[in-house]
Amino acid sequence: MSRSIRVELNWPQENTVIVGDRHFFAYDRSGAVHVIASRCAHRGGPLHLGRIEDGKLRCPWHGNTFRVDRLCARGVAVVQRGSKVIAYLPVTDPDADESPAVVHSIVLAE
Amino acid sequence: MTALGLNHDESVSQQITSYADNDVYRPQPAPYVVDNPYRRPLDRARLAGIDWQRPLTEDRFTSDDSLLANRLLMNIYESDSMFLPIDGLRGKERDFAAFYDPGSRVLADRIRPTAERFALGFLEESVQVNGHWDEAGTLSHLEATIHEATTADFPVQTAIEQAADPRRAAEMLMVQMALDGLTEATAMSQNLGGAFGPEQSELFKIFIDEFGYGVFDAKHSSLFTDLCRSVGMRTTPHHYWFFYLPSSIAVNNYFYRVTHDRTGFFRYIGAMALLEATFAPWFARLTTALRGVFGDAVDTRYCDEHAHIDQHHGRMAVHELLMPLARKHGPVATRGLIRGVEEIRLLSSLADADLLAQLAWTPTTRPARSAADLEQAPGAPEIRDLGPATAFETRVADADTSVDVSSGSVQLHFSGTGDPLTVAAGSGVTVPKGRLYGLAADADAVVVVSTR
Ligand SMILES: [Fe+2]
Ligand SMILES: [Fe+2]
């Protein structure tokens, strides 16, 4: 069976994971850090650059909104102890080189 | 908080005091509990001083409140299991009746949620398990965590080898291990009943190994008894009651907590699977350390058995129990399994740190603090009269603490075995924050206890 890609983030200094052309951002929901795929289900817009209002995240491209609780529930598997966040990203292409990069980047969805 | 809530809280605190009022939980002057599985002293006065509405946080995990609350919880849980004195019940019938008294059991059920929240509630805060856990993520996390644990250093074993008194240090570890070792797999037995499919039978297979396939001499708790006996330690449950560290009791209580409450089942399986999967190298390393300390005399079959069988238990617990449960019961179950893994990982690391600090502490005497020095102390010094009839008690120093003897001579106990340190009038000793210690005196003595 395929394994997931394990990444460790030192939150909040590191808030973004890039794997191939996939982008994930970390989001703190009352103390619990969620790692969410930054790809709008509509046209693939950068969700991490959207703003959150009234529990909804608005995609910066076409304004579609998504309930934050649902985005969190669909986030990748995370265990977190203090600032140490371990996330498991799904493998999409078992043959591709999918070494992840953990970085700090602009996240407006907070 | 509503007035109603306040009244309720007060009554829980009162109920805890009445629970501790049981004859078998009364204080005693001796530092050991000899041949009586029901006697488990609780200090009512200190229990009454606990603010049960302010649960422990991770940084207060090694504290006097933690020691008291975890002792209380242990009695609550263990009065659910069967204990009979090794030499028979004659003469202890009243203690037997008091320990299992139905009224006490009712009280235990009422105060248990409060005590659990107080002692272990911080795990909910300290460990977060988020997002969607699929099979691949679950297996990846287990494999990474097991790999990390089985390739890590073994700091406790190393600390024993390098201790000022390696024998005392090894025995102090065994005192902590006795919490589980002498009643091994009791928490596991709580989930043998019911009906939960093939995984129930997988759990049973692990359980029968723990129970030596019904052969008393092969039962893990018997092997543990033999280990203790081979180095001259006592083997009756809770002989070393006063010398359990709060974190050791908490780890033991955790397993009772997640099995007693059936909604904790998945957490239990996660925690158990991680331990079973990581025990083998830990015990192999312990055999080496014990051989180094005790030579050929020590009976290490308990460790050797775990070094072998737990390779299988680990595989069974992960691949036949945990993963099938995750597949079958979905994301909520999976999050519980992962939470159990993480919770025991956190508790174990806190317990290691607590034990390492206790092993590293070798108290020595120094001249007593002067009156002028005492005046500088942050809190008011406490003057304690000690004598042969004084109740023995151990406590955890909540701050760096000075114990100065003004008259007579006292013994400072700081480990389950080995001689205590004698401190004579005019001398004192410093107890670092977080350390467990007890004071005793054969003849009348006066000590001044102050924070530094
Ligand atoms: Fe065992
Ligand atoms: Fe085992």
C-alpha cells in the first residue's frame, strides 16, 4: 500500500508545504492547526490568499466561499504538540519525485 | 459559573474527602506498605487543599497535586480489580471489605470524572489530532513513530548505569515498573468482553501471552515478581506505595482511564499498540543495564520475554488490531487511535523526564539555613514535629525546598530502596523542585521546611 508524505512544520514560523505543483497552508482554528490544500474546487484558485469572514473562506479569484469547518475536516492528517506539527500529505503520483518543501510564505487566510 | 455549579463542585471536593476517609486509606507511620494490597494511604488534608476546578497543565504535571490526584485515581480504578493477600486473607478481612465496600465504590464513580479531568485532562489540550486520516496517513504515522521510538537512545537505562548508586537507581526504576508489572494486563482485560469482531480475538491473543497461556509461572506478572525477588526487592503490590512518582502513576492511570470508559477504546488500542511495538528494544537494553548493575544474580526473564514477544505483539497490535479497526470504523475511530499513540508518547516522555530528574538527585547534607536566611524565604517557613508515631508521607516539592533540622535527627527518603539520608540537628538538605521526598524520625525531632 502506498504511504503518505510526512512533513514536519515548526508552527507558526513555517506555514506552507509545497510538493510538486501542490500547495498546502497551515491554519490555526482556536489552537488546533489544520493543513489545507490551497486549491479552490472551482478553478483551482489560491485559497491561502483568500480572506476569512464569518467562518467562511472566500477564494480570491472568483469569490466562491467555503465553510472553514468543512475545509478543516477535509484537511490532511495532522498531529500537533505545541509548535511541532506533523502532517501526512496524500501521494498523487507514486512515480513522481514528491519531496516536500516546508517554508514560510504569505497566508492571508487566517 | 452558576451557583448551582459551585455547590456541585464543593460537594465533589467533599465527596473526595469522604472517599479518602476509608480505613484502608488512613495514614501510617511506616514508609512501606507490608503484605496488604488494600492499604493505600491518602492524605486527606492535602487532598482537601486541591482546587479540582483547576486541572493540571503539562507544566504542573510533576507536582504534589498530581501525586495526590493520581494516587486517588489509582485507588478508584484498582478497587475494580481483584486483589487477595499472597499469604491469605486471615486477619485482613476488614480491609478486604473496606476496599471493596459498595458505598465506597459509589463514591468512586461520582468523583472519578473530576479526578480524571484534573489529572489527565491536559492531554486534550496538549495533543491535537486534526484533519482527515486515511489508511495511508495512519500507517505512515505509525511507522514513523515506531521507527523514531525504537531507534532513539534509552536515557533511563543509561542514567542507571551512570548513576552515583546504580543499584538504587535500577531499583527505583523497578519500583515504578511495579505499578504495572505486578498487575500486568489488568487494563487490557477490561476489553476482552463484549462483541467487536475479529479484532476482539486479536486482542485476546496478546492477552493470553501476557497471562502465560494460563501457566502461573509464565505469567508476565510472575516473571516480574521473580525479577524483583532476585535482587532482594519486595514483591507484594504497592509495597513501595510512597515511592511512585506522580508521572509513573499517571501513565498507569491513563490505561485504566481509556479502558474503563469504553469511548476510550480506540485511544487504548493506539497507546497499547505503540508501547507493544516499541517495548522490544527497550527491554533488551534494560537487560544489559540490569546485568551491569546486578551481575549474574538478576533474573531478567521478564525483560527477555518482552524483548522477544513484543516484537510479535507490536506487529499484531498494529497490523491485526489497529489498522483493521481504522479501516472498518472510519475517521472518528482513526483519530482516536492516533490520539492514543500521541497521548502515550507525550506521557512517556514526561514520565521519563520525571524519573531521570529523580535518579539524578543525590541529596547531601549542608549546614542548616540561618534565621536571617530563613527570613528571606518567599513563603512562611513551616515547622514540623516528627516522631516515631508521625504518619509517613512523601510529597513532591512544588518549589526548591529547604529542609532544616532544628532538633533530633531525621531520615530523608528519596527512593524506594536503599538507605535514607540521615540529617542531624544543625544540618539541612535542599530538595529541588519536582522531586519526591519523605521525612521520618525514630525519636522526636523538629524540622523547618521552607521554600528557597
Ligand atoms: Fe507483558
Ligand atoms: Fe506484550
